[in-house]
Amino acid sequence: MLTGPRPATADDTTEPAAEPPKVELVLDVSGSMRARDIDGRSRISVAQQAFNEVVDALPEETQLGIRVLGATYRGKDKKQGCLDTQQIVPVGPVDRTQAKAAVATLRPTGFTPVGLALRSAARDLGTGSTARRIVLITDGEDTCAPPDPCDVARELAAQGTRLVVDTLGLAPDAKVRRQLLCIAGATGGTYTAAESAEELTGRIKQLVDRAKDTYTAAPTVVDGADGCAGAPLLSPGVYTDRQEFSAHRWYRVPVPPGQELRASVSVALDRPVRPDYGVLLRATTGDGRELVRGVDAGSGRTDVISAGLRWSDPSAAPSPRPSAGTLIEPDVVCLVVSNAFAPRSGTEAKPGMPVELTIGVVAASPAPTGPDLGRGWLLLALLTVAGLLTGLLTGLLTRWWVATWREN
């Protein structure tokens, strides 16, 4: 019997209006970007190459903007230098030639007002019902606080603006890494260190492409539990949570008779981890009996690892349409997300890694619930007979050939 609070839903309000995905790239052009320590090239030249390749590969439906910081003021007045941020390409359908020309003229110049640039980028993207994305590329920490960039990120998250900030660190030290992790963590984004031109280009492309996949609605924030009994009830939708290294998070999903649960989980690797990691998604009963466990599903991304499962009660046939006033009690299935990640030396464990959980409940599929050949027995028999006949014929031909060769 389903008791307790009403299930959380991925959208308890109205259907979001269809809007194109919106992304703004925020590039640090402060003086430190002159350093030549990435593949023997300057940091700014690597970033410019990455921008050109991303613009060329940009999906047609994506609206892109570009904002810079520390790009114009060459003096030493910190107060003036810390106001140095401009939008060089407005958010909208991209003129590729214009965008690449604007980036090509950038030369490392001034201070690093990251907090101010983030606040300005949020204004550039505007408001709306769909998720929007800022991708911050920098090689250093903010030199102009206040406003502190972590505080700005928390401020944006508290406004409920459906805004995600992903951060990319170019050759970052520990202090820069902590700041970029804080910015990403506050908004449900990811952090990645890019130490080569190839890493930077690939990562920006992934983040821009991800905006296309997830722009229709921002995932609902949910807090998984340490056990099934106190786990939140989830209805079909997309949810986001955080999970620490080698941990388990529990959720509950009501599944009516004749319905099938389909669930998937993706964990974004927003910090360095040791190799041979993995994610496991299981469905269990309330007392811990395992119903089914998922298998790894390759996502095609090097920064995400996923798993999925499907389950329906094999003993529960679809019920006829109930009469008015009839109450059909759903089964409550417990979902367990587990990971086997281990941090590299010096990697911070908190906040937990971003987890995205997708829940679907649909009409039960007639497909078997376990390994079962079914009508495939006939095909197996035919293949077996064909194999025997082929082997026999091959043997006879081989004996004839050997006999003929010996006679000659």
C-alpha cells in the first residue's frame, strides 16, 4: 500500500514552453592567459582554437553568446580593471564568421573579475522556463572580489533561474580548483581541468551539446536517502542529486499493476577519479530483496558514466479498466544508485558528484523479464542442424582432397 507524502514530480506546474537551448561561453582574457604551458602554446591561443572548432560544430538550433573578462583594460587601476567584462557575441543564432572573428582579436590584458562576469552572463541569457548554461573557461581565481564568484553562483541558484554553470580550469592550481568546484557545485554544474587543446575542445563541445539534450526542462532537485524506508517518492520525470564517493542513494517509485518501470542514472565526473570506476542501478523491494539490476550503458562521453534498468511484476497481469471509485494500489519499488568511484590524491570529496536520475512508468512490455529463448528454440535447432551438415560436408571434402593429393 502506498503511504506517506505525495510523490515528488519533475514538474508540478505548467508545461514549459518550447525554447531553443541557450549557452554563453565566458572566457578569461586576463594577463595570465599569456602563459605558454599548454602543448607549448599560450593559453589564449589554445582557447581561441577550441572556440573556433566549437563554433563550427555548433548545432543549428543552439543559441550561443560569448562574454569575456579582463580583455580591454591595460592599466593598473584595480577598481576600473575589475569592471572589465563585455559580451562580444550576443546570445542568439550564431553568425559563425562574426563569432570567430571576435574571438580571434582577443589579447590577454587585465584583471580577473569572474564574479561580475558570471552575474552579467546570467543577465545575458535572460529568464525563461527552460534550462540555460554558462561555460566558464579560466586559468586563475577571481582577483576582484567582491563579488565572490562562489557567492554569485549561490545567488543565481537561489533565484531559481534554471541556470547551470560548468567550469573549465586551464592548468589550475589547488586554490583555483576549489573555487571552480564551488561555482559548479552551487548550480548543479560540473568542473573539469583541461591540460591540452584536445581536452579543452572536446569538453566545450560536450557541454554545448548537453544543453541541446537537457534544455526542455531543468531537472528537479531531490535528496536521496541512506535507506529505502526514508527515501523520497518520485513520479516519472528527471531529477538531480549529489552522491559522494563509494556511496549509495535510495529513492522510491510507485509502479501500478500492469505498468513497467524504466529508470536510468548518469553521474558526471566533475573531478579526477581513479580508473576502473563504475555505477550500479538496482531495483529492490522495501525489505531489500533485489528485483533487477541495471547494466552499464555507454553514453559516448568521457565525462559521464550511466546505467539503466527496466522492471515489471511478472506475476501481475494488466488489470481491466477499474470501475468508478476503485482504488488500485501500486507497488513501491526502491531504486538504489551506487558508485565505485575512488578519488585521486588531493581530490576533494565534497560536494558529491552530480547525479541525474530519469524515471519513467509505462505500459508493461510483453518482452520476457529474464534470459529466455522462447520461440528462438526453433531457430537454435535449425542453426544446430545446419552446423552439423556443414561440418560433415567439410570433413568429406577434406578427406577426398587428401586422398587425391596422396595418389598424385
